[in-house]
Amino acid sequence: MTETVQEIELPQLKEVAAEAGITYRQANYWAAIGYIQAIPYRHDGQRAPEAKSGSGCVHRMELPEASILRTMARLVNAGIPVMTAAEVARSHVKDGRKIYELNDGIWLVVAPETDDPEGAT
């Protein structure tokens, strides 16, 4: 059975990028180099696994990947290098890690995503 967008509604890469405060171009680049995973869909709603970036397909994200993108964008916007942000974001979302040693004695604490800057309960 082939999955279509109508069967499972996944957010579009451009929507998640906008929510994360980065450009679609930046998110698409991160997908092209493998930091995040976006799934290409043809305009008829069918997956297009052979499609690459710039193919004209709509790129969608599974929810964990969307969370990784948002976390990665937060880290990059805070000044963390992109490669480090990608590693930390993936580990944070997939494994639940919250504390990372960036270098000897330099630690990074990643808080959960929230709309409340004070940290909702």
C-alpha cells in the first residue's frame, strides 16, 4: 500500500521552517546535506523517494524530524555551529538527552520546546 498525503497529514518543510524562524532555503539545505530528513511527495500526494532537493516536489516531515528542525534552529540562532546543533538536536529529540558537554567544562542544557519563554509547567 502506498501512503499518500491524504492518508497521513505531515507538515510541509516550508511550514516547519517558518515556525522555527528560519528560511525554507536553509531548511532545504539542511535536508540536502543530511542534518534533517524531509520526505518528498509528488503533487498527486504520492511519495517520490527518488526526488532530490530542487525537484519541484513538496517536502514533508514526520513529527520527530519537525521537532529536530525546530530544536536545531533554536540552537543555531543561539550561536551553536550547525553541525553541533544537528547532533545535539537529534540526540535531544530521539534520546531525550538534555545536557551536553561541548568541550572540557563547557556544558549546554537544552530545554523542551515551549511557547512560553519562562518555561510552561
